[in-house]
Amino acid sequence: MAEENTTPDGAAKPGTTGEGNQPAAAVAAEAKTGGAPDRPARGGNRGGGGGNRDNRGGGRDNRGGGRNNNRGGRGNNDGGEELIEKLVHINRVSKTVKGGKRFGFAALVVVGDGKGRAGFGKGKAREVPEAITKATAAAKKAMVRVPLREGRTLHHDGTGQFGAGNVTVRSAPAGTGIIAGGPMRAVFESLGVSDVVTKSNGTANPYNMIRATFAALADQSSPKAVSQRRGKKVTDLLARAGGSAAEVAADAAAVTE
């Protein structure tokens, strides 16, 4: 049987598994590559798939960058202004639990633009920096505008009360400076007032002092606002305070808000 399946040259007959049945091109390809040509191609395709995975990862990084930028844009509520931040008070509280004591912090912050706008806020957290960040964000949202005379002092005297705190604020001539205690000084410095005389009675609680101070500032009004409300001219209102016509005209021209 073996003699029937072989040729005199030793090559396999048609229908057997020898090299004689394979085309010459396939034999040449195997001789050059040293194996089946399909396996390296499949490996190359898998490698290409890995490249696609890297691209998908890059897409995720790009999406993450976009999210961070959006968060930063939403956090800029001050409109790009340079705000003055004053830390007024930090209070530490502790809670006794089964494993020991758990500490927390409360911060009181005053924020202003130095041009007649100011606000205060408080924040609570387990860490001091986080509490200050919360208080600053709350103060930015609660900013109010106070009319100033010549951009340096108040238009008139006023009083404010909150709880046991009672404060008095008075306008002052140029060169007086800020005569005020700790929490009240922070308010006027952030507000942009450079000449003012104040007095606080009844309490030393910084929260009550700050609230009483803002209550007094909320009652401030300018001659321009009063003239618009009453339908009169600014010169008519200032003339009732006395002085020559030239002085009244100069004061009326200096009123900007």
C-alpha cells in the first residue's frame, strides 16, 4: 500500500497530505514567513483594538477636563471682581462620642469689594479651611450695597440693633480714620469706608455685632435717592442743612449715589 501512494521521486500523490498537494504560492509564503500567515494578522488586529481603547481613555480624560472647567465657571459668582475677605471669628465646638471627642468649627467671614458693597456669612465644617470656604460663599451671596459720601464715609448717622447688641455709626470728616472695634472694623474695611466713628453697646458677641452693624447700614440713604423719592432736586434738600449757595451747589455736584 505504501508503494502505491508514493511516486518514484518520493512526492505524495494527489489526495494525500503531502507538500505535493499545496499550491506553489502557499509553499513559498510559508517558506518566507516561517508559518501560517493568518496568525500574525490576527495579533495585529488585536493590537489595533488596544489602540482604540487608548483613544477611548483619552476621550474620558477630555470629558473629565470639561466637567472641571464647568464647575470652576459656576463657582465664580463674584463676576471677576477682587473681593476683600475678612475672617472675623472662628468657634470650635466638641461633641463627646463613644470613641472620644469629635471637633467641629464655625467661621464668620465678611466680604466686600471696597466700593460700597459688603456682606457676611457663616459656615460650619469639621475642618477650618472648609468652614471658611462655606462662610465666604455665603457672604458673597448676601452682599448689599451701601451709599457712601465721596466714597469714604457715610451720608448720615444711624443706629442698629440685633438681640442684645446696639451699635451707633456716625459720619466723620476726612482724616478721621476707622474708629471701631474688631468685628465692626472688618465690616467698614471691606465696605471701603475710610472715615467713620462707631460705638457698640450691650454685647461682645461678634455675630450680634455684625448683624447690628448691617442693620444700621441698611437704613443709610443718599440725597440722590431721597430727591428721586420725593420728586425734588438735590440742591433743595442740601440747602435746608444751611450753607451758601456755592457750597450747596458743590455738595450737590459731588453726590454720585
